[in-house]
Amino acid sequence: MLFHSPVFFVFFAVVFAVHRGLGVRGQNAVALLASYVFFGWWDWRFLGLLWLSTGVDFLCALRIEAADARARRRWLWVSLAVNLGLLGFFKYAGFFVDSAVDLLTALGFAAHRPTLAIVLPIGISFYTFQTMAYTIDVYRGRLAACRDPLRFAVYVAWFPQLVAGPIERATHLLPQFAKRRVADGEALASGAVLMLIGYVRKVAIADTVAPHVDAVFANPAAHGSGALALCVLLFALQIYGDFAGYSDIARGASRMMGVELMENFAHPYFATDITAFWRRWHISLSSWLRDYLYIPLGGNRGGPWRTDRNLMLTMLLGGLWHGAGWNFVAWGGLHGLALLMHKRVQRSGEAGRARRVFGWLLTMAVVGLAWVFFRAADFGQAWAVLSGIVAFEGGAARRTLLIAAVALFALLFIDVPQARAGDHLALRRWPWWLRGPVYAGMALAAVLLSGTEVPFLYFQF
């Protein structure tokens, strides 16, 4: 059930109306049923995995809270083993088998490549990290274990953010399901505007450029350097519009139902260095990796070498989280190297305009280079795109340039006012006589450009 499909609008209207008139227990029951319907709409067979993760972490957290120090650690390991075991099997089994076969073949052994027909359950990377964070926080004593199975199940399965985040912390989301939730007029209006902005990002930006990106990556050799370079820009716009659009819709829908979700993007393409980019991009994941991987590895303690090692391991595993492929590892590694280099050369004090402009250009070049590996099916395809760009042969089609200009204008139209005001709802500050036509134009653009229903990119992760 895609956010921009007609069935979702009917689904959300019904759930919203029923949910709003109930008490807290009734709201949680309706929210849980709706979340399971939403998740099961994709493939009902994977509901069992969601139930297993929910049940294991609910029980493990209770046992952790009640046990002594040694037993607490054992129950934590049970939770981690189950969650990482499920994630590892369904997402990475084929990758590890293929990598082992390739290694044995390279060493001269005759290795047979088995056929593994494993379907990746939608959203497993997101809800697995969310439930694991809960158990770890209980183990660390940062929150008490939830004793209400209904409330905990809603926390795990809350449908606006279930399949593509934000990856919420239990300390933020779980308490909201302990009380009755009725959004006031301001929350309803701002939630609706957030959803509208999300639909424009998704439909007018991401889905509009997607066919051109797909065509170029499918056959890089058939396109000139200009078209290939422009394709990298288009993919940067596509993935931002797609993922930030999903987050906006999720936050808006959740707000209309009285539940606040964390901000997941803060205009990352305005960052003037790579460290700032990661403070702005996929904030829920980057903060998760910091708190539950980088710091437990030692963080910046233990000297420069260990700090660099911890940072690089975090980024490599962060890349692998996105997809079971060496191209994703390379994407994470490139960002890790960029972060290490920035740490070496960064200066104290406020940067001047020239330094900020140069920093922005360099940051966008690194991010764009890394996006090639992220989008490519394998290293061969990535190399074909990059080598084609540096060949400096051929330009880009006029139609592609026009589409890039329109998509870039749409992104700047939304992001520039937001960044200047420091408010994702900056459009609501405009005069009513200007605000109304702008909203109408955005809604019309979303409807006219909707066309086919293109799944959100991060669903595959």
C-alpha cells in the first residue's frame, strides 16, 4: 500500500475517523490493527516476522529488567541474536553465499553457486533496528521495560513509519501511546501541509526523474559524458525527493493522528562539509549508528587510530545496512574516507563565504560520486558511468536538461524557505492570498504528475 495510491487515501481516512473518537485502549487497538493491515497489504506472510520481533523484544526487556547483571546480558544477547539472525538470513544470506563462492573461485576452487529464493521482507531493516534499540536502552537503564503488550506492539508497528522510518527511539515514541491522542486544529493543518510537501517531493521530483535515471544506468555506454553527469545529479534529486518525501508524509499523517515523529532530514544538500551532511541526512539512522555502534565500539576514545577505525567500521556497516551488495559497502566506505579526511583538515572558527562555497562544491562532488555506487547494480555498472563521465564525450539531451531544471526548481522552492526559516512548515508563514494558490498548485502538480505508482526507493532496504 503506497502512500500515494488511492487505496491509502481511503485507508487513512477510515483509520483517522475511527481512531479519533476512541479512548487510549481503543486507539491503540485500532492503530495496531491498521498497522498490521498496512504491513500485510504488501505480503501477509511476513507478519509472522514482525510478531516474532515484537514478542521477543517485549519479553526480553522484561527479563532484562528483572534479572541480575549476568542474566541481563544473556537476555540482551537473545534479543540481538534473534533480530540480527532474522535480518541476516532474509537480507544477507544470498550476499554472503555469493561472496564466498566468488572468493573460492578466485582462489582456484570449483565452487557451486546455490540458488537461494529468499524474498526480502519489506521494512525489516527499519523495525529491526527500532526494536533492538528499545532492548538495548532497557539494558542500559535508560527507560523502564514496557509492561503493556498492546502499547509496545503499536510502537513497533506504527504504520506511518513502519516500512521506511524514521527509526524512532522508544524514549520518544512509546510514551505517546500511553495517552489518548487527539490532534488539534493546528496539528491537523500542519500535518496536512507536511503530507502535501511530501507528495510534491515524491511525485514532482523523485518520480519525474526516475525514468531518465533508470534509462541511463541500464545502458551507460549509450550516453555521453554530459548525460551521465546529469544523471548523477538527477539521482541525487530522486533519492532525496523520494526518501525525504516519505518522511514528510509519515510525519504529517502521524501528526494528524496525534503522534509526533522525529525529523529525518534537514536540507542535507545545503551542507558545506561532509560531517554536516551526515548531521542532516537520514538523521534517525545516523544517530542510531552513532549511539548503538560507533560509541559502543569506543567512539573517539583510545587515540586517533582507534577513532578512525571505529568511524570507518560504522560507515561500512551503515553502507551494508542499505543493501546486500559490495557497491553499498563502497558507498559507505567513500563516506567514511571523506569523514576521516574532513576531520583532519577542518578548521576552527567561522568559515568565510569563499570557504563555504568551496566546501559545498567539494561536499556535493563527494556525495555525487558516492551516489553512483549506491544506484549502480554492481561495480561494473558504476565504473561504466564514472568512466563515461571523465571521457568528456557527448552532451545531454535537451529534454533531460529541462526535466533536471524543473526538478531542481521544485526542490529549491521547498527547501530554501524551510532552511532560511529553520522550519519545515515555512510555507504556512506566507500571506493567505499567496499561500492558497501555492498549496493548490502543489496539489495539482502532485495529481497531474502522479502517473504510475512508483514504490519508494527505501522500501528495498
